[in-house]
Amino acid sequence: MDDDDLRRGKPSCHKQFDDATALLVGDALQSLAFEVLSQPDLCTQASHQISMLSILAKASGSTGMAGGQAIDLESVGKPLSQSELENMHQLKTGALIQAAALLGGVSGNSAQTKAIRIYAQNVGLAFQVIDDILDVEADTTTLGKTAGKDAGSHKPTYVSILGLADAKQHAQLLYNNAIHALASFGNEAARLRELAGFITQRRF
Amino acid sequence: MDDDDLRRGKPSCHKQFDDATALLVGDALQSLAFEVLSQPDLCTQASHQISMLSILAKASGSTGMAGGQAIDLESVGKPLSQSELENMHQLKTGALIQAAALLGGVSGNSAQTKAIRIYAQNVGLAFQVIDDILDVEADTTTLGKTAGKDAGSHKPTYVSILGLADAKQHAQLLYNNAIHALASFGNEAARLRELAGFITQRRF
């Protein structure tokens, strides 16, 4: 769906092989995620395991990634408000980032899944804001994928809607929200805090 | 992946809309299947529900439909033996037909899932043999999809490997095997027997 030719400095799958192969690999990997989560005795409680499968299914389909991608396709060349852009990214990339964080909470039967959900929503959006900033600021070599693609293809981005300075401030706000959401956790959330920092400060 | 433009006499999704939309709808529907199967309290026993999810995941991914489609892509224009062709179809369409039959068995905790598996393997292959026969024998209007496509695109088929008469005989053998596999069932398997008959006798 994406026209980018590079990922982490290497040709993306559809460039290295072809579109049909890339699509099939995507289908196979999506099924593999469900296969891994449906292994017998993955969790001590079967009901938790079913919840995890449900979270992943909802985050992948029309109420998650596929739905967000559909909105993205519809939105090229159209003006979007910030809330419309956020809704699209919450679905397109945010839903799976959120699912990844929630699966950990559910598998551990954490009573604090609400806090993890808020953390993940903010980290997911911060990821996308930074992506939009790097598309403008970074060069292709550092970024590992083609810079300037979004601006060139008239895709609505946080930078095109907010401007560069406000987009950076927005990323900082989302980072702060994510860290704040983890306030009730102690050192067991250190990695989640690190991840939020990495996502907000990354240069690639 | 398929060049056919018609399904049941109507334009296929990628013709009516476009490739990207058709692919996204496929992704969303695949996720929806897992969402439905992961609903809380779908089964009286959570472990049966997890088995159902596992069966669907394995039938969809690289060990099932996606893997079969990959072999299909690789096989265009190449000579295949009958067993290679059967392996491809067992994965590409057979795995999901088999999963559909097995899910019923598992959800009912049937001790006879082995019989259902053999039934479904044979019905799945029969479906494909008949598909290949109809591609040669039927006209596009009756078939509801473009006839003669496979032969035209040099795809290996049961008809190209076995010839028309032997392909028909093979379909009959697969039907007989499917019915025989259900011998230990009574009237509760009437619909499965009907389905095998419909698939083998269909003209579209």
C-alpha cells in the first residue's frame, strides 16, 4: 500500500521480490501471530488467552489496522483536521501498538490494563508524529527509508496540519502523557518508559 | 492474485472497486473470522475455543492458504505432477475447507474429528477438480466467472495433467472417499453428505 522503497536502509519486501510475494508474506505473518497466540497452554488461564486473541483480532481488522489503512487511502490529497488525522493513525498504526502493550497486561492478568492502554495510545500517536517530523527533517540515509515521501505525495501529516514547531511540541505532550499514565507502576514499567523515550527521541 | 474478473456473474471486488480496496477487505475479513472465534463464551470449554482458533490460524497462513497461493504463483507455466498439484490445492483451498469442517467437530467436542478431516480433504480436492473441469466445459454465463482462464494462462490443472475423462473419474473417486469417511455417522451428517454431492455435481 505504501510507496516507500526502503525500510531500515534495505529494499522493502515488494521491491526485493514483488507485490504478490509481499502481500502473501503479510497474510502469512498475520496468521502466524494468531497461531502463536493460540498455542495450547500459552497462558495459565484459557480465558486470558482468548482475550489476547480477541484484542489482536480487533486491532488488525476493520476496527484497527485495515480500517485505518482504508481511511489513509481515502485521504490522499484531501484536507484532514487534526482529530481526523489522529483517528486514522490510532487505527492504522496505533491499534497494533496498543494491542502489543495490552497483551502483556492481559497475559499477566494486570488490573492496570487501563493505564497501559492510555500509555500505548499516547506512544502510538507519538510514534506517528515523530514519523511525520522525520519525513521532513531527516535525510534518506539516516532515516533508512525514503525521506520527503509524504510531503511529496500530498498525504496529510502532523507537520502539514500543525507546522513543524507545534508538531514537536505535540510529540512532547504525548510522551509526557504516556509517562504520566505509568505513574502507578514502579520499576516493572522501566522498559515501557524507555520505549516511550526511544520512540520520541529516535532519529530514524 | 487471480485475474478472474467475475464471481457469481458479478464483477469481483478488485474490478468493482480497486486492488487496494479488495486487499484491505480481505485483510479485514480474515481478522473478523478470528474476532468471531475469540468472542467470550463462544464455547462451553475455553480449550476447545483455543483449538478452533489454532486450526483457523494454521489453515490461513504459510501452512495453509497463503502457502498454497505462493506455490500457485511459482507454478504458472511449469509442469506439475498430480501429487504436486494436489499438495498446492490441499493448501490453497483445501486447508480452509477442511478447517470449516473441523471447527464444527471441535466445537461439538466430536471424537470423530479424524473422520471429518478425511471427509473434508476429499471434498476440498473434489471442489478443485470440478473447478478445473468447469473451466474447460462451462461457458462464462453459466459459470458466473470467466471460463477458460486457467487453460489460457498455462496454469497446471487436473484436466491438463489427467485429461478430461480421467479428471471426472478422479472427482467421482474423491466424492466416494468423502462419503465413505462419514460411514460411522448417522443422519447428523446428512448436510455434509449433501454438500459433497453439491460440490461434485455443480455446474457453476
